[in-house]
Amino acid sequence: MLTTIKNAWKIPELRSKMLFTLLCLFIFRLGSAVPVPFIDSTLLANLFGSYEATLLGFMNAMSGGAFEQAKIFALSIQPYINASIIMQLLAVAIPSLERLSKEGGEEGKKKIAAITRYVTIAIALLQGFAYYKLLQNGYGGVSLIDTKGLNGVFVAFVIVFTFTAGSAFIMWLGEQITEHGIGNGISMILFVSIISRVYPAIQSLAGNYATLRWYGIAAILVVFLAVIAFIIFFDGAERRLSIQYAKKVVGRKMYGGRSTHLPIKVNMSGVMPIIFASSIATFPATIAAFFPKPESGFWLWVQENIFSPDSATYAVIYLLLIVGFSYFYTAIQFNPIEIANNLKNNGGFIPGFRPGRPTAEFITKVMNKITLFGAVFLGVIAVLPIIVGHATPGINLSIGGTSILIVVGVALETVKQLESQMMMRNYKGFLE
């Protein structure tokens, strides 16, 4: 990886793209330190301390800590991610959008991107207003908004507009990185947000040295490195189905007769099932956090034993949700019937299976088996922080399995893109 980056840096064109990417990421981190006006930050840390195990805690991790500090980039890229997911689901449910995304070509992609931007702004407005109401309700009955004698409606407009503008700017910044820089811009911003939480994790380990001792810290680091190796291994794992193309004679020439393969990745759905499952699993705890905690009774038991992310019941529910969403998201992305029809139309077939329906059934069977392995892999990565949390109580590492999965995935994808661009440059020089 370091060798690839070093070689890419020697190429002027790639060096310019890398510098542009670094500049954009620096602007993002700079904006993550600029506070939103009219917000009292003294009680803000105490407020989010009670929301750490909820959906708000997950959003804070994805924003690199800007969410709990009410910075202008507090919403980060969450509105854009949510908008992209909504558009993917709508493309399956609405035939016109499906045709636009598959048959519209470059113009269709531009229209889908434009609609996604509008949906992002709408979601950012809703999330910004919800954040404003959360700050208005305050901590312990004390509002965190200081109007400074100004009109309350004006203050609300400024706060919500600032959050929305920050999210829109991040979306634009990500598009600029994708177009003029290296890697996918949104992924790079998410990568930097998570990496910024590494230092607090190191501080947490250092502060608990007396409890963990050197062997405890060494064990955590070994688990951390093992998870990274595990993710790298599964990122490239795939099942290859052999494809054979029939020979056909056109005039005096013979075409076809070649063999290739159809790759089916083990982790085809990426990190999306974890994001879906996290949103749903933490939703009850998020709703409960807005109400006073009961001192005793059934609802207290439910909160502590089912909705709490530290409970075994929550871990099981979380794991089942990840498995379910893995199958759901894979079914959206991968259509065995369409692949079987394409093979049939191009004279291709899987040895041992007739073209058409038998081929589609075989691909579906293989896909279901592979998806199960990928879902279990994602579930283990996601549940591992809960297990480590029980083994090391009172220690906040700030980086969970989902974060590691995102960081490693983005790093590998960026390196692959650098390698492909260097390869294209070498071919271009050879042809010239």
C-alpha cells in the first residue's frame, strides 16, 4: 500500500490529484471545528453522554465527533448516505426510476444524482430541525440555546440553516474529490471522520493503563490487528462460477468458444447492512432517551436488558438484523434472472446447467450460500465491540467494528484506484 502511494506521488498528474484530495479533507476537518452560533457548549458534553448508546452516538462516530460538539459539519454525510439509500430503494420500487438508472446512460445518471442532491437537502433540513429541538429541550430541563436577546424564530432559522448548509457543502466537497481527486469523495470524508477518533481511543487506553496493564493493551491491539486482517481477507474473497461461450461461425470466421468466470463476492453488500441494522437496533433506545428514565418496573428492565447495546439480547437482535439486511441488500443489487438471460442472449452457459431458468436457480442457490457467509462475517465484526466492551468495562475505544470495516474498505479501494490509474498511464505511454 505504501509502495503504491509512493510510486503514485512521483507522477505529477496523480500528485496533483492527491494534493487536491488532501486540501479538501483539510477543509472538511477545519469546518468540523467551527461551532454553530447561539449554542451553549458547556452542557453539551453531558447531554450527549446520555445518548452515547443511541442512534445519535452512531451519528457522532460517523461525523468524527462534530455531532456532539454542535459544529457546522455536525450532520456530516449522513443526509447524503440516507438519500442514496432511499434512491436505491425507490429505483427498485418505481419502474421509471429503474429505467432511468439502467437505460438512461450518462444523462440518466446525472438526473439521478440531481434528485439525490434534493433529497439530501430535505433530509438535512429535517435532521437539522430535530437537532435544534434536541438542543432546545436541553439537559436537565435547561435549554442549550442562548438567543442573546434575539428573536427565537430567527435563532432557530440560523441554527437549522447552518446545519443544512454544512451538510450540503460536504456533499459538494465529496463530489469535487470524486471528480478531481483520488477515490470516492464521500467515502474519503467518512474515512477521515473515523480516523479522527483514533487519538481519543489511544487516550482512553493510556488513561486505563493501571487497569489493563501492558498485557491487556497488547491483547486489544492483537484483536484490532486480527480484525483488520480478517476484513482484508473477506474483502477480496469471492466465488467464481465457470462460464463457457458456445462457438459460432460467421462467414469464414469462428467466434466464441472461450471460457471465463462470473465472480460473486462474499461480502457483496459492503457495510450497508450494518448501517441499516444500527439505525433500527438503536431506534428504540433513541426514542427512550427523550423521556425520563423509569426508576423501576418493566420498562426499566426492557431498557437495560433489551434496548441497551451492552446486553446479550441486543447483540442477538443486532446480528439477526444484519443477516436479514444482507440478504435484502444483495437481492436489490444482484439479479440472477437478469444475469442468466444475459448469458443466454450472448451464447454463454454454466457447464452442467441449461441456459435460462436452471442457470438462474443455480446462481440463486450459490448466491444465498455466499450471502450467509458474508452476513455472518459482518455480524461478527459488528458484535465484536460489544464482546470487547464486556471484557474491558469503562473503556471507550471510540472505534467499533463498523468503523474499522469502513476504514479498511476505503483504504483498499483507494489503493486499487491508484494502481488502475498508474496502469492506464503506463498503457497510454506505451501506445504513444
